[in-house]
Amino acid sequence: MKAIINISLKAGVLDSQGKAVHHALDSLDFDGVKDVRVGKQIILQLDTEDKTQAMTEVTKMCEDLLANTVIEEYGIELV
């Protein structure tokens, strides 16, 4: 089973990398972009077919290591 984890900064947290990308897009004449937020994606190959167990373990991984839950939020998709 594969776990896809998308991590992004919480709303209200300054995204300096997103601001830099937005500025670069503006300078390249891509005027239609209102805002840019940059995140990260982590893909894990898991050795289980039990979705409940996988979700529990991946959630713990996110809470303990993969995401800084003070400033980041995450979503998990199991496929």
C-alpha cells in the first residue's frame, strides 16, 4: 500500500518561498496568479494492506516527525 502525504503551511503562516515564487511568476508576466503557497509531498510504500493500521501509523509518523504541526497541516491518502 502507498501513503501519499501532502504537507503545507497553515493559513496565516507566512510562506516566504511562496512569495518568492509569486514574485518570479509576476516578473515573467504571469499576471493571473493571485497567491502561491509551496508545500511538500512525501510518498511512503507501506508493507501492509490494512488501511486502518496504515492510517494510524502514518498519522503517528506525521505527528512525530514528518510535519511540524505547530505551523503545518497535512493530509494523508492511502492508495
